[in-house]
Amino acid sequence: MLLSKVLGVIVIARNGDRYNYYQDPYTYAGSNAESTVLGAVESYQLGTTLRQTYFDPSSPSYINGIRSDLVDNNEVKVRVKGGVEGSVVLDSAIALLQGLFPPNPENKIQLANDTTIVAPLGGYQYVPVETVEPDNDRSLESWTDCP
């Protein structure tokens, strides 16, 4: 069976394992939480799975033409829910992005004096992450009130 061509992907992911989270059963107000090491590994593994699924030319879900060696910030948009639970969702997004776009020594620049500078951590790739506050934007939590 021939699959249709994959043009793009929208990934909706929450967070990996966390601790110290409590949600009031009457008001549903949540507390701050923290990511665990397990949560970071879960999110990183999801990123590597997404990389294998969409960036590997031998995959039937390969996105033809996407840059897979170095992130092209014109091809990737990351939005993360900010808010009540602390940084767990943002932390998980960063870990996922580390798996999706691992360090690459080709992430470098050439200075005017011919010095080559490789990004820290062996070519770490910085992917911009936009935080979305539920009080200002309902796109990630449609049930919240918005002015």
C-alpha cells in the first residue's frame, strides 16, 4: 500500500514523569511540579522516536525536504503551555527537542578572522520555544477563560 506524502506534522505532547503535583479536587487548581529524571528521559526518547519516524529517509512517514541535520527554525515552531504547574511542560519540551535535534558538530559559524566556533555541548541546537499563558491564549487549553 502506497502511503500519501507527509507534508508536515503537528505533535501534541504533554510532559514526562513529574512529582510534587497536587490538584485541588474542589477548585481544580494545580500546584507547581518538577520533572523527574525519568520524565526527562521519556521526553527525550519521544524526540528520538519522532526523529526516526519523520527524519529518516527509509521511514514511510519521512518528511521529504525537511532539514534533519541542523534545525531550520523556519521549519519548526514550538509552543508550550506555561502556567500553574511550574516548568514541567517546558522542561519536557526541551528534552523532546534534544532528542529530535541532537547536538551536531556542524552547528558552527565561521568568524571574520577565520576562527570556527562550534555551539556548546558538541553543537547543541537551540530551538526557540514560545510559552503560551492560558490566561492570554486559549490555543492550548480551550476550556480556560480568556480576555
